[in-house]
Amino acid sequence: MNLTLVEKVEKALNSIRPYLEADGGNVKIVEITDDMILRLELTGTCSSCPMSSMTLKAGVEEAIKRDIPEIVKVEAINVAVA
């Protein structure tokens, strides 16, 4: 089965969503740029959490890059800077 890039990203995100949801948050794909940058929107409590930038780097980006090495960078469009 040949999954599209978006489907692969969704699958990787689904592996960490339970942890985000446990804290009342979630994440959704905004876009994947031509230069393979994944842009996400943090939703729920993740959008205003001071730890969200750490969650993005240590959790989300790690899961994405592990499963989809073509993605070079993961950015959130609405991370609150701690």
C-alpha cells in the first residue's frame, strides 16, 4: 500500500496524539511545503501551553522524522514562546 505523504504524517501524528489529548490538546496539519517543511497548528491546550515548543521538538518532530525522514523540519504556526 502506497501512502501519500499527508497520510504518512497523519499516521505518525496518531502515534503521539493520545499524549497530546491526555493534556487536552491536539495538532493538525496546515501544509507540507515543497522543501519538505511540515507546518502544524497546535490546538486545544497545546496552543497556549508554555511547554508547547518543547512538546513540538521533543515529541512531534521526533515522531515525524523517525517515521518520515523526508520531512526536514517541523514548525508550528502558533507556538507560544516559553
